Amino acid sequence: MQVMPETLSEEIRTFKQEHSHLMATARGKWALVHDSSVLGVFDSQMQAIEAGYAQLGNVPFLVRQVCRARRIHEMVSFGLVE
């Protein structure tokens, strides 16, 4: 099962809108984005993912590294977190 791109379209739009600010304040860190909000920035991808599940539960959210060039990391939740 793959999350369809439109599922995270608002989160991707939010990340793009906030990218300049994030580059100035959190370059190299990992941003947690849900709907139209950046919920936080974290030192590692795993910290951001764990925070996403803790704050939001098992719903789609975006975790993306704050950097110039984007590396693609796909992860789909299959309800493994209770």
C-alpha cells in the first residue's frame, strides 16, 4: 500500500512555504508537518516520526529533512503503533 501524493499535498505545500524560514533556523534537522502546521523540528528522522505518532496517532503526516536538495524517504504506516 502506498500513500497517494494528494494525501500529503497540504503538508508538502506547507513545507515548501516554510522552507526558507526552516533553512534559516533548522537546517539539517527534520521537520514534522501535519495539515498546514510545522509541529516541530527534530535532530533525527526517528525522533520526528516518533513525535508524529505520539502527537497525532496513526494518521498521515510528513517528516522531511530541512536541506537544499531533497532525498526521498518513503514510509507507510500499517498500524504497527498502538
